[in-house]
Amino acid sequence: MNEEFAPVNQMRAVTISREYGSGGGEIASRLAKRLGWQLVDHALVERAASEIGTSTQEAEVHDEHVQGMVLQALNSLLYLYPAAMANTPSEAFLSDEEYRDAFNTVVRAAATRGHVVIVGRASQVILADLRDVLHVRVIASFEQRVVYVMQREGADRHTAESRIHTKDHERASYLGREYHHHPDDAHLYDLVLNTSLLDLQSAVDIICFTLHEIAKGLAKTKDELGPATGLSRYPTPPEDFPSLAH
């Protein structure tokens, strides 16, 4: 195995949260290939569906989707027209909580397996307590994201802008509703990358470097880490604060 990745392999996972159109999914794919790790993205939906015994299509309804709109519609129909809905599969009425618990189980199982790059699905919150998981957020300016979506998806400007607004809103609503966090909270991440300023390969390089550095710190306690490590007291009081001497 390449000696470059020896310390990195002490890490079990990287989570990638991304603004839509920032290139985060492409970065995750390139990173997984570079490390020789498994990419876990849409596969989470399929595994969660299997976990609770329902269809992939039904699981997709809940996956980062605002307010579980389809589920609510089905439940409303059941209430209003019980006879008409009698043959509807019972899995269509599983609760949002059941889907969330299934995703939590699957995300943690992926991390336990190790050497995975997990895209989205609230993984930065679910795995927040694990020191050997690196949490990355990928952002870009709105205009740069519009250009990305137009180029990658062959969409016109109006469609690209609409998709970005919709996906960003759905993801933020999902994380807020189910986990009481907002994806723009920088404290959820170890690293935030702006692809307005970085090409995607450079972003992969930076993630690999950060993985390497964090892996080296795993042998230390939390008290031995942090911005104060190795620093002594200022020789004089900071100029923007009054002297502490009396």
C-alpha cells in the first residue's frame, strides 16, 4: 500500500456536505478513487430501504426531501378515502422517524465498516462524535453554481437557478427538521472548501492533506490539541484589550 496513505488509513470516513452545484459530489467521487475507499451516496437510500423493508422509491421520498410531502399526501388520502387506499402497501405509511432511524443505522454501519466517503444524508451530524471521521463542507458562489449546473446538466439558466434553490432548501429543511442543525453551520465541519476559488482536484488534494494531519493527531488526547498547542502567553497584553495589571 502507498506509504502516503498509511496514516490516512487510520481514519474511518470522510463526510461530504455540499451546496448544490458546488462540485461536492464530483469531489467525493475523486477522493474515494484517490484513497481507494468506497463511495457511499445513493447506496444509502437503497440500504435504508432494505433496513426497513420498503422500496427504494419510497425511501427516496424521505431522502433529504422537504416535509415528506408524498408521505403526507398518502396519509391524507388514507384519512379521507380509507376504502380507496385499502390496497396501498403498508410501507407507504412508515413515519419520518422510522426513516431517520434507518438512515442513522446505515450511516453508522458504513462508518464502522471504515474507509468510506459518505455524501450528504446528515452524516456530518450522525458521526459528529467520532474523531476518526473528517467532516467537509463544499460551497461556491451562487453564480458559479449556476454555471456548473448549466454545464453539467445541460439546463438553461432559469432551470439551473430553480434547481439550486430547491435542492438547497430541501437539504437545509431536512437537516433542520430531523437533526436541528443548519448545513451552513461551520462548526459542523473540520474543513470548508470554496470551489469558486479552487479547482476540484486541488480540493481533493487539500482534503487528503487534512486527513493526513488529523490522522497524526489521533494518538493525542483532545486536551493536547487545539490552537493553543505549543504556544506561550503573549509577552504584552493584546493592543485591543486594556492591561490586566492593576
